[in-house]
Amino acid sequence: MIANDALDQVTDEVRLLYHLMTRVADLAHADKGVTAPMRAVLDYLDRHGSAPVPRIAQARGVSRQHIQTIVNELAASGLVDAVANPAHRRSPLVELTQAGRECIGAVADDERRLLGDLAASVGRADLAVTARTLRTIRRGLGDLAATLEKP
């Protein structure tokens, strides 16, 4: 039971942290017209390159429809374009525009500046342990989701 109590505390903290991170991102990037979900898609494209909406959705663990809505907003803002996908005629690739690359670069710079003191107060070693622990939990939950999704 102790392990479950500890896991309950971790999952509660992760949920609270997720919502607080979303709020901070929305506040920090409001001047750029970028919400936290938009920032996540821009970041994905910046790190992984062009991708179709279903691949982005799968990587983010959300629905294709959710990502499509965000991509539509980003396209309307001139931050992404849809281009032909040689691997799939009906699923275009989403790619960053120059404005999108500049935007995600500015967002990342802002975040490094805003979060620098927090990172320093926690310490590199503790952050590394936290990242490894969260990665292990995420992978375990991913395996559990795959098991639950099977008929």
C-alpha cells in the first residue's frame, strides 16, 4: 500500500504541475499569440521536422482532431504550412514556416530566461533524477495504455 500512496502523490503532483505549466506558458507567451498546446506542436515540429497530424497526435498522446484544431490555428497565424506528403496523399505534412521557427525560438529563449532561477534552485542532479523517474513512469503508463487498448 505504501507504493500506491507514493504513486498517488506523484500522479497528483504531475497533474498539478501540468496545469500550472500550462497556465505559466499561456501567460508567458500571450504576447506572441501562442497557447501552451500551440507551443507543444511548434516544439514537436522544431525538434522532429515536418510530420502529418496523426504522427504528431500519436507522439503527444492526444487525438488527431485535437492536433488538427491546433494546426489550423497555427496555420491561420502563419506559423505552419501544410505541404504534400509523398508517403500519404490524403495526410499532408505540417511544417514550420520561417515565422514559426522564429516564434518557437523566441518562446524557448523566454522559457530559459523565466525558468533559469528555478532550475538553479532545484539543481542539475535532482532534475536529472526527476526526469529519469518521470520517463520511467510515462513508459510504464504507455505500456499499460497499450494493454488496455487491446480488445
